[in-house]
Amino acid sequence: MSRSSVLRAGVLAVSLAILASGVALGQEGEPATAVTNPNSGEISDMLVPQATAYDTYAEHIRALNACDWVALMAQYPDEAEVHLSGGNVVRGREAIGELFAGFVLPSDEGGLCGITFSEESRLEVGGTENVQWVAEADFLAEPYRGSDAYVTDGQYMVAMVSTFEGTDLVMAEAAAE
């Protein structure tokens, strides 16, 4: 093989590799079982992988604080579970979608949109981000603290274990009308 043939083959190989990576980067995710937000009618039918367990956790908090239901659901595969206090387990995309649909409603409609979760401490163990957090909002009379374990497979949220209990929130008194 001549030197120019080797060079052309090398350029072709590099070009194909760049093209292939560009196609992969251009994809927004992979298809998932479609779920519908019962309050807004939004549909989530894609999973968007994250690069690491930390990135999965960080995207979850970003989406939660932004009340972005579609972005929240883009993290939860069909077999995901959310473990809540009192032994309650929410299983699967549809049930998790309903859980977060209530959460992202405005506070005057019974939701918690406007609450901000901030990390106070975090420890990563394998694919699990263990986080102590504080939640604050204008509609809360005082900060609320809790802890979650965000269990990932490195790309998606496969389980979450949470101490969050909405009935423990101390709401600020509504302004006099």
C-alpha cells in the first residue's frame, strides 16, 4: 500500500469516527414508554442519558427546581422506583410521572413549584449520590431539610430513596385578602 493510500485511509477513518460521534452527540436520547402529565398534557417519551451519577443527580435537581416535568421524566426508565417515607414505593414511569406532575404544579394549585432544593452535603458511593438538602420557598415559613439517595446506573435515575414528606412543610400564612 502506498503512503498516500495509507494517508487517505487514515483520513477516511478519522472522518467516519468524527461523523459517527457527531450523530451520537446530536441525538437527544432514546425512546421510552410515553407518559402524559395529567395536569398539563405534556408528553415524555425520551430518556436523556447523563455522563455520570453526579450528572444524573445534578440534572434531577435542576429540573426539579425549574419545575420541568419533561426533563424530570427524561431520567426515569420504565423499571424505576421512588421510595418514600411510610413504606410507600412509586413504581414505573407512569406512576413517577403522576408523582412529579403534582409536585411541579404552582403552589396555589397544591403543588410545590417555586421551591428550591440546595445541597448541604453529598457523598457518592458507586452509582448513588447520597445528599443532605434544604428546601426553601417564599411560600414556606421555614426551611425544610431532608435527605435523598439518588440511585443511578450511571446514566439514568433507576431509584430514589427520599425522606421528603410534604405534610411536614410549614407553610407561610397567606396574605390577608
